[in-house]
Amino acid sequence: MDLTPSDRDALVVVDVQNDFCPGGALAVTEGDAVVPLANALGRRFRHVILTQDWHPAGHASFASTHGKTPFETVELSYGTQVLWPDHCIQGTNGAEFHPGLDIPHARAVIRKGLNPAVDSYSGFREADRVSPTGLAGYVGDLGVDRVFLCGLATDFCVAWTAFDAREAGLEVVVVEDACRGIDLDGSLARARAEMDARGIVRIAMRDLA
Ligand code: VGL
Ligand code: ZN
């Protein structure tokens, strides 16, 4: 595969938000390390989309909503939901992009996880597997047939975005060293295996040189 970015490619920067960085409510180890890499990647793409986890208070993915402890699971209408600390609440500082994120030509921000009853790891589709965010239509309208992904977290929002991009008929490239994972009970290894099984290409920054 020729990895040189062209106008038929889009970069999707997933959830590079304060709550997923050190000091945040759902901090990913070294989450802030992806910021300079996302910025460098951004300069290589004409089309850049940012996703933003954007939950209402009392969201169904919050442990506090169910009187439970973070990282327990609960059965919701659409299946098993991991419960998280309250994070990325609309309008809070934790929901803002990391202040170092510097991709001024990023034209679209896809907010997700707005439905109080349904989570959305994926930038394309909510966890009920039927409610679209509009991202597939947006990139399709631009003539994009391949997306490159970076950001947080490798094994949740990046992975689910990659799976749904593939199901939308796009080629998918994950820039792994521009991502960081949560790794809950082996979730990182499972996500990588699932990416390989679905024909998602995993690369490193240097492969784009
Ligand atoms: C994420 C858990 C909950 C992510 C978002 O960005 O990977 N993980 N909400
Ligand atoms: Zn979330």
C-alpha cells in the first residue's frame, strides 16, 4: 500500500482531550505524548477531522450514574458497557482538546456520546451500532476513500473508529505510535488482533517519512 497522503485521504484525530491526558478524569498513560505526533501528522493531510468525546452529565457510561465503581460493567439495551469515571462532560475543561493540539486547518469536529443512554467510542456510529454520527457521509462527500487514525485510546475509541471506518468501506491505517491505550484486561492485544483480522493497516510514524 502506498502510504503517501493524498487528497483522497483524511486524518482522524481521536479524542485528544484533557480528560484522557495525565491529570484528567480518565487519564491514559502518556496520553499527552500523542499531541506533537498528531500535530506533525496533521501537516501531512489536507483533510483533518477531530473527534471529541462529549457526554452530558449523568451519562450511561459513567459508573456514578449506576452507583457502581469505574471499570465494572453493566448490561445496557445494546450490550455490555464498561463503566468509566465521569469524563468529557460537555462544556468542562476536561472535554476541551489538549491545549497543545495545533491543527488549525482541521475543518470538522465530530462530537460523540451525546445521547445520555448510549455510549459512542466510534467516531462513525454509536454503540447501539445503528445511530450514525455523519462522519461517513462527510468523508464520502470529500471523495475520501482512506482514513488515517491517531489519538486516544488505541483499544477503545481509536479501535472502534477503525472498525466502523472499515465497515463503511474505507481503507484504514492506524498510526500506532501516535496513539496510546488504556489496556483494560488485555484490551490492547485484542484490539490489535481484531484490527489485523479486519484488514486495518497498523503503521508507525516513520513509515510515512
Ligand atoms: C474513550 C472510554 C470512554 C476513548 C472514551 O476515547 O477511548 N474511552 N470514553
Ligand atoms: Zn466517553
